Amino acid sequence: MLVMEMMSLLLFIAVCLVLLAGFPVAFSLAGTALGFAFIGQLTGTFDAAFLEAIPNRLFGIMTNETLIAVPLFVFMGVMLERSKVAEQLLDTMALLFGPLRGGLGISVMIVGMLLAASTGIVGATVVTMGLLSLPTMIKRGYDPKVATGAICASGTLGQIIPPSIVLVLLGDVMSSAYQQAQLNMGIFSPETVSVGDLFVGALLPGLLLVGMYILYIIGVAIFKPQAVPPIPAAERAELNRRELFIRALKVLVPPLFLIVAVLGSIMGIGIQATPTEAAGVGAVGAIILALAQRQFSLAILREVMRTTVQVSSMVFMILIGAAVFSLVFRGFGGDEVVAEILHNLPGGVFGAVLVVMLVMFLLGFILDFIEITFVVVPIVGPILLAMDLNPVWLGVMIAMNLQTSFLTPPFGFSLFYLRGVAPPTITTMQIYRGVMPFIAIQILALSLLALWPQLATWLPKVVYGG
């Protein structure tokens, strides 16, 4: 038994080392797991019955209707990116908040929130915001640290604000983990947790985070006004109030309508739809929006579809690789090892959650959210949920925790995205220092969510009852 436990730990360490070496994630997960399974067969420490379950597991993945939402939401996000919605939103918001100190920073936060709720793709949001708003903010005299920090923070909102691809994938995994936890406790119930539950549960924490970001920008404007100057009056005088109001309506209404159509259909405004159906609404809405912006053509459609296929193929290949890894890990008794470790931690449930969150935070430096969702959550999810934790609250905590690791130097993914498009005059150290206050805000928001789980659980109860 001790040999099997050692093999499970060695398997996890080997996968991390292979990933750090730069090999493709999907093939690293499956290849390393199958290699260990072969060694286990030779040494008699692995049960081949787990490998026999692989075809059924893969068939279940490919026939999972919930996961159809992934390519649809990716299509929606990429199409909106091509329709230049972000560019028009930023220009208009800058004029609206221009008279205020910190107005450009507030504009970046609001546009980042709207893009997060429209696209749900962190990399695309950070790159778009970096290309469009960073040169403008630096030109207007903004402190580079404040400007880069605001852009990185607003870009990662796509992790937590629905409809988020993170929440789609996490919802599917959490549903399986919840059912496994019930089976482990001897409970046979049809009750489960859905992607829609996570979407609704993440709404209030996401808006709270946006509000805290904006309050920070206002605080900088009060205590350090030279770091966030207003737009010069000469530039603002180009449009009168009536023209600005009309322009704001034209720019804001289409994306807001799309957001309401997607989230409203899930939350039951009109007819209650599944996340997959809502993703279909979003994809069609994105095409209509591109047509209205005169940014739609067969060439653009071909490019968007090609990108959608590439991203979706990557996600599903990682999911298949993670499924193989998960089965082999369980075949070595790895889930029992993790359960024993978590149950023996000091502090009980709080200690177990704290350690899991810390491990996920650190893994966020080297792994993308997809790998963490498919590899780590299936292992620790059933164990934590068996401790009588609310699955919606746990899912939102995990999403917000991964968002924090995306911001944290030196390995935060959003920092790399911004570094890739930032002008040479912006140093990496300025970007690192700029995100520090936003990391503190993230940790504060995560602490508030841990102290008051109702932030994530209240709205789903109101929407779905119970």
C-alpha cells in the first residue's frame, strides 16, 4: 500500500516537472499517466481496471451537453474582439469620466467589466486593453504603475464575472465532484450543482471586486492626484453633453443588451435557459453586433471560426488528458492519500480549505486555469464537499483564487500578456509594482467571501429557490 501511495505522489510530481519542461499540457498529462500505469502493471501496484474505464470516460466527455457552451462562448468572445467594441467603449467612457481625476482608470475598470461579461477570455481582454488604453493613459500623464495595474486587474475579471469559460469548465467539474462526494457519503440524490448556479453565484462577488477596484482608483485620485490627472478640457470640448449622451447610448446599449440576453436567459428573465442555450444566444448576438458595427465579413467569420476551433480543441484535448491522469492517479490510490492528508490537517475544514486554496494559488503560477480545473479540482473537490461545504461557494472561491494567481508576480499570466504588448518605456518592475494594490484587494475580497459565503449563495437561492 505504501508503494502505491508513493507512486501516486511521484506521478503528480512528474507531471509538474514535465509541464515545467514545456511539453504540451494534454499530452504531458496523458503520456506521463500512461507511463506510470505501465510501470505499475509491471510492479503489480496498479489495477488495470482503471484503464478499462478510459473509453467510457472519454465518451462521456464528448457527449456532455454542458461543454458545448465552451466553443459557443469562445466564438462569442472572439467575434466581439473583432467587432471593435472595446475600442469604442474605451473612447466613450474616457470622455464621460474625463473631467474627473482617475476618470481614465475608472473607464478602464468599467470597460474591463463589460468585456469580461461579454467575452470571458482573460488573455484577449488584457491584450486589447493594453493596446488601446495603456498608450492613452501614459500620454495623459498617468503613473505607469497605476495604469498597468488597472489594466491587468480589469483584464482578469473575465475569470470571475459570468459568462466565464472558467466557470463553465469549473461548473461541470464541480457537478461531478459533488455527485462523487455524495456517493462517498452513501447518499444517493439527483441533486447536483450546475454551471448556471456558478454563473449566478459569481455575479455579486464579481461586482464587489469591480467596486473595490474603482474605490482604489478614487483613493489614488484623492491622496495622489498627480498620478491620475483628468483629460484636458480642450479635448473634452469636442462634443457637447447631448452628443456625448447619444454616443454613450449607441456604444453601451449593444454590449449591455448582449450581456442581459445571455445572463438574463440563464437567470430566468423571460424563459430560463441552460448555459449552453445561453451561449448560443450570445454567439448569435455577437454576430448581430458585428453586423451592426459593420465589422462582419466572410473573411472575419473564417478567422473567428478558425480561432474558435483552435481554442476549443486545446480545451478538449486537455480535458481528455486530465481524464486519463485522474483515472491513473485514482488507480494508485492517490485520492485516498489526498483525503487522509486533508482530514489530518490542523484547523479542520478551515485548515483543509486554506491549504487547498494555497496549493491552487501556487499552481496558478505554472499551470493555466484549465489544467488546474481538470486535474486538481476532481481530486480535492469530492473531499472538500464531503466536509459539508456549499459547492457554489467553493466553486466561486476557486475561481477568484485562480484570478488572484493570474495577477501575482513573477509568474502571473496577465502580467505576461501585458508585458507582450506594453511599450518599451514600461518596465517589468513597474508592472509588478502596479498590480500589488490590486492583489491586496483580491485577497481582501477573497477573505470577505470566505467570511460571508452568502455573497455567493444568496442570489442562486433567490433565482432558483430553495
